[in-house]
Amino acid sequence: MRSQDDETMSTASMILFVTWLVSAPMSCEAQFMGPYIRTNLSLTVIVKYPEQQLTDHGLGTDLFIVGNGLGLSWSSPEKLEKISMDTWHKNFLIEGSPYGHRCQDCDGDDNATAVLPLDRKFEFRINTEAGYDMVGANYGLRLPVSKMSSYFDAAPTRYVYPHFFTFEGTSSSLNVSSDDDMIATRNWGFYLPPSFHENTYKRYPIVLAFDLGSSVLTLVRGYIDDLTVKYALAEEAVFIGSEDYRPLPNSTSGDPAGDRIYLLTPTVGVDWVCYDGDMYLDGCNGCIPPNVTDMHDRLIHMRDGCGYPQDIGGKGDAYVDYWIDRVVPAVNAFASGRLLTDRYHTAVGGCSLGGLMGCHALWTRPDTFYAGACQSSSFWWPTTVDAENGFDFLNVTLRNHTGPREPQRVYIDVTDLEDDPYYRQVDAALLAADTMVAQSPQFVWDATVTLAVVIGQVHGGFECLSRLWLYDGKLFPAQGGPRNPLTGQS
């Protein structure tokens, strides 16, 4: 049965339709000529590359472009016009229809005049003479882009910065000081992508990668190279991290690098100290029975007479401030100002306590971080005086930082083996992702939020690194496909 509201809406719709008919100067049949075809749309691609690199490799200074439409094909390189030192370009004149986009002024074979469907990106690659293909994923953009029509004086311009000869990145490190007594001076490692020394025009997004210090980078640098070179899953980025932690005296914390638990926790928690002995070595000199191996049960014994609580942790925000205010400028100076440090090019990530800090920094600093990766996160933090876990990120942080925020994206993972009933990492990861989606409309499943429960891996730093490929392409995804579909080159 139709309600009065339904009748009112129907009447209003009819009035609107009749008004449109009366105002139209001609009949509907005479006026409608079918879909509007957009013509004289323009797009310019500009290539920046040091031509000295070409001559050093015994090549001429011509560059070529191949692609999947707008007059380009993957099999027929087209020479770019060289317009100044280290600079080439191509202008596209485009026609758009409901079928897609095609080159408006092209003649010739089917490749030149083919329509690029609306559901496909325009993708292209740059080649040198002698057939050297660019390294990494295709360039890509979805058409139409804004301001393409002849109404505008200048065509929208897409700058690209290819490289051709370098397949391995480099790593280095710097000591960076702080005004904080505990943070003091720390060593920070950083990864520079393969193109860094070859194409000096290119600039890079940055990632705060907790625990990814100099020695770890030495071990995994080739794997990070593969993500942009071999697999072409992501855009190149500069990873900046530290593993420079210092042991703390009189601490029985399970983390042998004692002040890591200070620097990678956003709130103060409790560490338990034996009245006599050491909890891990001798069970507080026998106070904890040898058959008690469960951590929660051990802490209950500490609470009930074997030990006493002391504050620990809570320097995480100061540590992130230090990275933003001191570390990034230091690395950027080393990189001759080629880091992109605005929020849309800044990500944060880590594993375990680093995963906790990754999600904390992303959620509490939407004006600083665009993307985050939270792996096997210690959402259980902090341990409390009653020997329980406080889950502050879930119970406090997510509730206190609500409302509108700048666009962000987040990747959260946990393994099925991280199901200890005391730490509840699986439940906490699921709840964290669910809460983000519920609290902010800009977090949308599989668009800006990705959650993975990984099967069969234990909790560990190298296990987390083995999953880097799962999220690197979500933080700074490749613009196009991984390679030329005809040659297979990437």
C-alpha cells in the first residue's frame, strides 16, 4: 500500500518531468541525438631523464614510447620529440565516447585507431634506442582526466621518470640526534631504490619502517628490489628504519633490547620485577614453580608475591615526532631533497610492537600519514598491574580519535598461530579493522582497508618481512601492469 509520502514524491517527480518537457524548445524525439562524443581532448606526457646516462651506455639520445592505445601499440615504438636537455614529450589528441577513448588524428592500422575501453587504464612504457625497456611497472592513468577539453589553454600533463639500466637499490645509514634523553642519538638505516642514482630527476615517497635498520636492510634489500623490479607490484619508495635499541638495567622484560619496548609503545604499561632472581632464568629464584610456563600464569605469580610492578614504555609518540622532525630531514639532505614528505607520500609500518605503533601513528596522525601497515600487531599492549592486558589501541585510541579525516589506507595482518588466549592477537586484529571501518566512512573494505589472516606462520620479524609483498603494492601501488605484455619485460 502506498503511503502519502510516496504519493507526494511521485507527484513531485512528475512535476519536475513535466517542467522539463515544457521548458525544452523542441520535442524529445527531435532534440535527442544520442550520446555526446567528446573531441579535441588533449593530454601531454613529458619524460625527464639524464641523457648523459644514455651516452655513457653508448646510446643516442632518442627515447621511444609504446602502449595499449591512443595511437600506441606494444610492438611499434614511437619516437618521442626531444624539446630540451633531458626532456622529451608526446601530445595526444583524443576522442571520447561511451565505447572508450581513441586517437583522434591517427590513421593507419587497427592498433593506431583502436578504442581503449572505459574500464581499462591507458598504459605505456618508455624505451631507449637498441630496445632497452624501462625497469618496473607500466605507467598508467584512467581516462578521462580533468581539464582535457579545448576550453583550457594547456593540456593536462603527466611527468614520468623512467630508468633503464639499474636493477638494485642501495642502503646507507646516518646517526641522528634528539633532544630527548632516552632517544638521544640513534642510527637510522634507509633504502634508496634502484632508480635513485640513475635518474636524478625522480623523487620518492617515504616509509617509516620500525625495526628495519641497517643490518636488516643488508639482508632484505634484494627482496625489496624485487617488489618494484622483478614483480613490479609497487612504486619505488625510500624505507627509513632503525633497530638501534639499548638494553635497560634492572628490567625483566621479555624483549632483550630493553628500550625498544619504550620507543614502540604509545602508552605506559607495567613490567614485573622479581623480588629475588629473574623471572625467565630461575623463576624469581624458585618463587614461580618450574612447571608454570604460561606467561599469564607467570605474571599472576608475580602479582601475587613473587615480584612488583614498575612503569615501562610510553615513548612511542616522541619517537615518531623525532622521525618526522629530525630523521626525515637528515635523510632528505643526504638525498639532495628528493624525498616527497607531504602526507600523500608518507607511510608507516611495522611488525609486533612496530605494528601497534604503525596503526597508532596512522590513526592519530591523519595529517601526517597517508598509508600504514600493521603486521602481527601487539594490540594487547599494555600489561596492567592486575597482570592483564589493557588493549589500549582498541579501548582508548580508536574511540578518542574519531570524526572526519583525510583519505588514508591501511593493511592489517595476523597469523592463525598468533592465537594465544592471553594476547588474543587474532581477535584484536579483526576488531581493529572492523572498528576502523565503523568509525570512519573513508575506511572501506578492500578499497582503503585490507585484512589478512595468514596461515601457518609464527610470530616473528622475518616472517613479517616475508609478507611485505602483500602490502607494499597497497601503500604505493604500481600505476599500471607489471610489464610489456608482448615482451614480458619489466
